[in-house]
Amino acid sequence: MAEAEEKARDLGIVCANADAIRSRLTGRGPAGADAVLEDVLAAARSGRETGGAVETLHAVLQALGDPRGLHAYADPVVPGTSGAPTGRGVHAVGVGGDSPGERVYLCPARRCTRHGWPDHTPAPLCAVSGGRLRLDRL
């Protein structure tokens, strides 16, 4: 994976899981540990490079006892739910799976790889801008 793609993926993980990451940092980390998350979000909001701040966040999460760090939050779940699988997996040709032009929610600023599948609830909120993810087609 190219470096730009990795950065976009990691920023997407942060955006989709900002509340859970914040809880982890404030619940188990030292006072002020959530500042590393805010550094990532502030860099993204201002259009600055996020790579260094994301690496710091990843390292802090690892130091709190999770060897996977930020990537522990990368499992495929439906955003805004209690962790239900997306149902988007490998399918035999012609049996289930994605249909052409399927609707998907994407990062409103096109900075990260965060996405969500419409499910009759409002679009998820972007942790960076606070706006709703944009509806697009694959």
C-alpha cells in the first residue's frame, strides 16, 4: 500500500472511531492523554499533514497495552452501530455482494478512507469537520 493510501486509511480509522479512542485514552491513559487524538483532528481540520500525529496516537495506544494500537479499531463494523459486521465480504459471482452503483457514505473532504453503508439512519458524522459523510456511489 502506498504511503498516501496508508495515511488516508489511518485517518479514516481515527475519524470513524474518535469517540472510542477518546474513551480509551481518558479511561486508561494519564491525564491529558486524549490530547494526542485532538492533535490528529486539529491537523486534519487545518489541512496540515497528519502522519506524525497519527503515528504518535498509534504509539500511545500501544503504550496503553494494545499491541495493535490504532489498528485495533480497524475491524469492519457498521458505523454508528454496536459493532455489527458490515456483511460486505467475499461472495460467489451472481450471489449476494455489492450491486453496481451501490450507495456509500464517504469522507466529505476526501482526505481519508472512512466509509459507511446507508441503513435508514442519518449519515455518520465526520470527527474532523463535524459534518455528515457525503453520499456517493461506488
